[in-house]
Amino acid sequence: MGAAQAAVAASVTSSQRPSLAQESSVSLPKPVIWAAHGHLSTPGDTPAERIGKLLRFADRMGIERVIVFMGYPWAYDPSPDEVQRQNDQVIEAVEFSHGRALGFVYLNPRHTKQSLAELDRCVRDGPLVGIKLWVAVRCHEICLDPIVRRAVELKAPILQHTWYKITGNLPGESTAEDLATLAARHPGASFIAAHVGGDWELGIRAIRRTANVAAEICGSDPTAGMVEMAVRELGAQRVIYGSDFAGRSFASQLAKVCGADVPDEAKRLILAGNIKRILAPILAAKGVAL
């Protein structure tokens, strides 16, 4: 800084300079954020300790509610006893959270009869509010049909892992096309394509014509254009924010939405409005406030 510039700067009194509080007062209104995809994978000896840490991380990012599923450790093709053990961990975490965390029941459709019983135990008779399906069975298989029909009766949405691996998927790992096939058989059900296939350009196109499937954007790098394409091809009302915490950070996945070239109203729907709308029927049936 030259002498003349320094003299001018010194002549400005502190009362004339805007404070940090004044500068921040012109920021955009704080959005409501629900993180729709997460796991109990933070360190901790108990589910309560793990969800407590996750909620502290969520607080840093202004996240109001989180949705968690699957306990620990994970298994690609869990037995019915293992599924029940993991769901008990999620129930413990949800109950400890005092309403900050919602939980989905984890099922292995290979064991259809036991899955229906576990769905009733955890959703109909318990506190969980949706269904999580992972990689035990590709989701277009007919063994999922009884589970989907029961989900419709319970008003429970189904979140299905979808992915395209360049090295080849696991034997039971679903693609977005698999989910579109299942959703077409059950137009009255509500589905969420977790990760929207990972390769999101393929995933978005795969579910485009299946109106009862929403694209959940978590789990991949925060790449420019992902949210813009999803909004353009599906409509903002079919796009949902998730983070896949703790495998991915809240912040990196929020960047996909906050940095997207879409209207503010679209961002509000993606960050919370859409998942709240999808869960509204089952939350109302359970007497849980939005």
C-alpha cells in the first residue's frame, strides 16, 4: 500500500467501517436441511455415542434432521438375525436423538418372509419410517414384490442403493434401470434411488420416465452439473439431498446443491421439502411432527 492510500485508509474511523455482523446481515436466509441418507459409521462404542457425534457434525452445517439406516458392521448378504441386530442399533440411535434422527428399516429381500416380519416389527410396531435395501438382491427380482406391497400399506418409502461400477457390480447390486423396472410394477409405491446410480448421467436418464422414483444425489464427488441435470430432466420435486455420512461429508454433498445453477425454490425442495413431502404420510400416521 502506498503512502497516499495508507493516509486515506487511516482517515476512515472504525465507526465508518462495516462490522462483520453488519456484513453477515445481508446473507441469504438459512435453509431448512434434512440429510436423507446416513449411517452409524462414526466412532463410538454404542449407537447412542455414534448418533451423538453425527448430530454434532450436522449442527456445524445447520442440518435439522438426519435419516439413518443399517447398523454395523455391514454384510452384503446378511442373515435375518444380523438384519434384526442392525435394526436394533438404528432404533437405539433414533430413540437417543430425541427426534433429530429418523430411521429406515434395513431388509434383505432374499429372506422375504422374515423381511415382512421385520418390516412390521420396526415400522408398523416400531419407530422406523422407511425401508432401506442394499446389495443382497437386485431390486427388479420378484421376491421384492410382497415387501413393496406391504410398504404401500404402511405408507413407507423405499430407498434402494443403485450404482454402476466400471469394474462390474456386485452380484446383488442394483442399477437405476433395475429400480425403474420395480417401480413400474408398483406405481403406488414411493421409491428413492440412492446415489442415483453413482454414474448420475446414466441414473437420471434411467428413472426419468418413472414418476414414483426420486433421485437422491449422495455418495459421489461434488461435480458441477449433477443437480442441474437432475432438475432439468426430472423436475426439482424429484431430487433429494443426502450425504452418505460418514462415508462422505455433509459439506461436500451440500456443495452439489448450494453451488448448483438452479432457482432458490428448487434448492429448498432438494434440501428438505421433497423428503418431508415423501415422509409426511407415514409421519402423520405415527403422530410425528414435521
